[in-house]
Amino acid sequence: MKDPLVEQIERTIAAASNAIAEQHRRIGRQRARIEKLDRQGCHEMAEHARGVLKLMEDFLERQRRELRDAERRREARLAE
């Protein structure tokens, strides 16, 4: 029988991995939006979009840390 805590951690890892992949796609779209705004001469809007991009990148980094933490918890539990 599999350890229920390990199963829960693995579900957390799967969810975090999916969230990270989706956040990468969002960031890609945001970068494209910034480029388009710059090309159109909408520099103020592009600057605002850069601020949003920074928040998105910060959130992605937090998601990556949470994934690493979950992976460490899984490894520690499996080592018990």
C-alpha cells in the first residue's frame, strides 16, 4: 500500500508542474504583447505590461520554489 502522504505530495508536485507550465505560456504571451505595444508606439501601455510581466515572473519563481519544496518533502518521506 502506498503512503497516503507521499500520494498527496505527488499530487501537489503534479499540480505545481502544470501551474509552472501554464505560467510559462502566460509569460510568453505577455512578452509578445509588450513587443506588439512597443511596435505600435504605445510605450506607456508597454511599460505597464512590463510591470505585470515582472509580477508574473516573480509568481513563477515562487511556484518553482514550492515545487522544489514538495520534491524535497517527497524524497524525505521516501527515505524514512
